[in-house]
Amino acid sequence: MATNENGNYRGKVAFVTGAASGIGRATALAFAREGASVVVADVSEPSNQETARMIEELGGRAIAVRCDVTRAEDVKAALDKTVEAFGRLDFAFNNAGIEPKKAAPTAEYEEEEWNRIIDINLRSVFLCMKHEIPLILKQGRGAIVNTSSGAGIIGIKGSPAYTAAKHGVIGLTKAAALDYAAQNIRVNAVCPGYIDTPMMGRFTGGTDEGRAKVIAEEPVGRMGKPEEIAAAVVWLCSDAAAFVVGHAMVIDGGQTVQ
Ligand code: NAP
């Protein structure tokens, strides 16, 4: 699969946010399978430590760090721990995010909920990149992948904040990609469709009916698996993607093609 100059990611270090669950956990495991040492960062404990344990069980190297990605001091401390533990940073997957509590049209959308969604889904990506980039620059090369969504490609009725945040992640990704392309840091985004994670379980209410409604929107007739996003992230960080810069990769079973 993904290779670097050594044929794998051995000796490389990946930082993954939202690693306690879903897409983040699957991606942390995928980096570890490729040989990278992984720092798993999340607010959710003990699930985050569980991800680190799963990596160790694979024979990989990992540390778990409690990090609220909306707090600059947490992000900085988590990255300091990364360098302390593994000496460097090569790849970052800025993925932690939340779904809206409920749908509401724009004029009725609560300001507090707007702030919460923008804070965790967009401002956090800026904060993470702000503190990751100086560390990656020290290696002379590296890659960052940010998690957007199908909601970064199309508008979602009743979801102004999530739609704005995920469109914002793509804009931010493009700006950062241009800022650092000449310094060998590639910044890209992934835009998952409906992926079968705990977040999706909350979204569907965990019922057969809720799941069926979501699946009906997927031309492939199923939800995606977290591993299908993980594979794209690992590829985007690899040398096979050396000419892929500022791209928002849609992995959604055709959902936004319709
Ligand atoms: P998930 O299963 O809920 O995992 C997200 C993780 O992020 C959770 O462990 C969550 O902890 C953590 N988190 C939340 N707020 C945080 C904060 N402030 N700091 C650090 N960690 C925080 O969700 P997922 O489905 O894997 O989603 C991952 C990303 O993909 C999100 O950005 C989401 O918007 C995006 N996405 C998901 C889908 C999908 O269908 N699943 C589709 C498109 C995009 P808690 O559980 O304690 O909140």
C-alpha cells in the first residue's frame, strides 16, 4: 500500500485527532500497520487509551494523549508530547469532530450551537495545523490530512453550521496547501460520505429505520467503513500521492454525485 523512501512508514510519526473512535481510530490503526509510530489524541477516555492498546497489540508503537482540539494549550502540549516520545512529526490527521445536536433552518439556528460546531469542526483544524506545521518543517517534508465531509461539497438542509464548518475545512486546506507546498508539506482533505461509526449511530438513532434512510441516500446501497477513509488518508500521506496538493478527496459511495 502506501510507501515512503523506505518502502513503508517505519521511522515516521503520525498524529491523529479524534482517535478514540470511528474514522480516527481506524486511521490510527492503519498508520500503525504501515509501521508508523502513532500519537492518538482525543477528549474521550478511556477509549483513546484503548486505541493505543490496540496499536500495541498489533506490535506497533503508540501513545495516547488527552487533547481537546479547541484548546490551543492542549494541542501544543499534545504535540510537545509527540516530539518527546518519538522525536519528530511527519503526518497529521486532523479529524476530531462532532455532529449537530439537531437540525434547524438558518434563521432559527441557535448561536451557541453554531459556535460549538464551528469551534470543534473548523477552528480546531486551524489550531492543529498552526502547531503541527512548524514541527513538520523541521523534517523538511510531511503531509497533513483534514477531515471535511460530503457537507463540505454540498449544502445540508437544516445544518448551516456543520455545512459551513466542513466547507471551511476545504478552504483552509487549500490555503495551507499553497502556503507550504514549496516547503514539501502537502495538505489535503478527505470528504467522507455516510460512514458506519458511533457518530453515525447517534445520527440514525441506531435504529434499522434510521440506518435504512441513510443507506437509501448512498448509490452503492451501503454505508462506508471507517477503514475505507483510513486507506485514503494513509495513501494521501504516501509518496504515491506526491503530486496531490490541496485536494478534497470525496469518499462517499457516490452520495454527492447525484
Ligand atoms: P466519532 O465516532 O464520534 O469520533 C469522533 C471522535 O472525536 C470522538 O472520540 C470524539 O469524542 C472526539 N472529539 C469530539 N470533540 C473533540 C474535541 N474537542 N477534541 C478532541 N476530540 C474530540 O466520529 P466519526 O464518525 O469517526 O467522525 C470523525 C470525523 O469525520 C468528524 O470530523 C466528522 O465530522 C467526520 N465525518 C464523519 C462522517 C460519518 O458518516 N461518520 C461523515 C463525514 C464526515 P466524544 O465521543 O467524547 O465526543
